[in-house]
Amino acid sequence: MRTSDLDYDLPAACIATLPAQPRDSARLMVVNRAEGTIRAHATIRDLPQFLNAGDLLVLNTTRVIPARFEGVRVDSGGKAQGLYLASVPGETRRWTVYIKARRQGPGVEIDLMREGRPVGVRLVLEQRSTDEEGAWVARVLGTEAAETDEQVLERVGLTPLPPYILQARKTGGVEVADDADRARYQTVFAQAQGGSVAAPTAGLHLTPALLDTLRGKGVVRADVTLTVGSGTFKPVEAEFVEAHPIHAEWCAMTPDARAAILSTRERGGRVVCVGTTSVRTVETFAALHASGGEPPAQMDTRLLITPGYAWRWTEGMLTNFHLPRSSLMAMVGAFLGPEGVARLKTLYATAVREGYRFYSYGDAMLILP
């Protein structure tokens, strides 16, 4: 499929820069998967109306870390921004990072800041990363010996909101305290295990009360984990989507979660994935299951789902409205069948007319059989 087929026009006013408040007040477009037609315009809190006893909801319980940082160059005072990607294995205080600053090079030093004040931590760029294109390996100075890297990030980092939200806020003169984003750009069911530099955004809509209501109705829950990487921000640049060099992401599924999925399917219930990260995890382990043998509990996945994909376990999907030319849009289009991308663009055009909000802090679409 040509990447240009994933283009669509979106007015800037449709990009959500703030989350719905409360979470479950976000709007919900309910779609018939087989026909690609709209069944209802609702809200997230109406979700129990569309799920049945015996259905299974799959949640990605990853935790978002405050991976974004701001600072100033020591030599010039020029501004710098960046994103923590990973700690270098086997090394102490060496990070792989993206840096946005003029004249990058080995030896460049950046003092990290929060709210315009130095935090006492300095990054020293050492060499280009051999694992992440465009990234640097940096030495981290000024930390406490007993601190873990995640504790350092909790102290000095900022919420890793997508660049388009930050730019839209800047353009619109919208200022939001990082503490507010840190709470809101995290699902209510996130576990202690962290590492994600972006949220599983469909899960942001769910509340404890809504999950309780679903459980009371007999909707079963299974938890999986996929660590969302920086590649989630990257558009597809190849001429054909299938040529996109999909980023690897670590994912995990317990034997109990796998058993819950299999038993749901045997009973005739529907496996409904909350978000594309849950879909990617479920379909990765489904492929392993189909090949026979005992799947590992965890692995890296490079699964790229495009139109024509043979779906295995996923039968329903709760997902936000995605960026054009993204692998996520290709996935949702694939879920809607042979003419799925065209159907999806028609649904998106309706969403624009109806005033739905798009992207990470935006509204959602529920696709069911």
C-alpha cells in the first residue's frame, strides 16, 4: 500500500492539546467492523452498553516515565531539548538520548533544567548511538550514587508528550504544569514496571469506576505489557507502508493472560484490545501460539500490521484517532477489512465534521464485530 493513501486533511483545531476531564467524558465513535459504518456517537462512560458479559478487555499496563528533558548548553547558553531512550546495558549513568540543539558533537555539555531552574544534572555527549539512528550516548553527571536511572528521571525529567501537542500548545499560548500532564498522561491501571516514552493512549480514557462497572457486567480483563518506544512518533517515510522499518518494542504476556484470551474465544466472547499497543502484543503472541510450542513470557516485537494482515485473536479495538502517514493508521485500516483505509478516512472525515478531538489526548473509536 502506498503511504500516500494514509494522508488526510485535519484542521489544527481538531488536535487535542488537553485531555478530556473527567477521563471517561471523552467522546466515542462506535463502528461496525464488517461494514465500516457508525453504530453510535457516545462517550467512553457508555462503554458498558457496547460490551457483553464474557467479552475480554486487554489492557497494556506499561508505565510512562518522565523521559523528556530541557536544558542549556554549557558553552553557549543555547537551549536544548531531548528524550531519554534507554540506559546503556551494563553501564552506570550512560544514556541513549535524542538531542535537539545546534551544533551537536562529542564533548557538548548540557545542564538540565526544570521550570527554568537548573537541577544539578549534566549530560555530556560522547558518541553517536549505534542502536538508534540520530541518537547519542551521553554520560550523566551530578546524580546521587544510590539513585537508579528511573529515579533520576523522576526528579529531572518531564512528561514525554508528543511533539505535536507541545507545538500546538506553544502556538495557542496554552501553558500546563508538568505535574498535571504527569498524572494525566498515565493510565489509572499502570503498573510499577516502566520504560515507555509514550502512553498507550486509548487506555487514558478508562477510570477505576468504569473498570468496576465492566467487571460487574461480566466483562473479563487481561493485562499485557508493551514498552512504547520513540518510534511511535515517527511517520512512515517509505513510499510503501510495508517497507517501513518498524521499531522493536519489548512486550510480555503471562500464561494467565494467554489462557484468558483462548478461553474467551472458545466461549464465543470477543477479545477487545484497548489501544494499538495491546493489539500489537496480542497479535505477536497469537502468531507464536499458531506456530506451535510454548511461547516465551516476553520478547521484542517488530510486528507491522498493514492491509491484508490475517488477524488471529483481536476481534474488537478501542483506539484513538491517529496521525496521517502512521503505522497505527495502517493497522486500524487493516482491521476494517479490504477497503479499510478508505473506510477509515471516511470515518475520520465524519469525526472532523462532528467535532471529535484527534491524537493522543483526543477522543476514541470503538470497532466491534
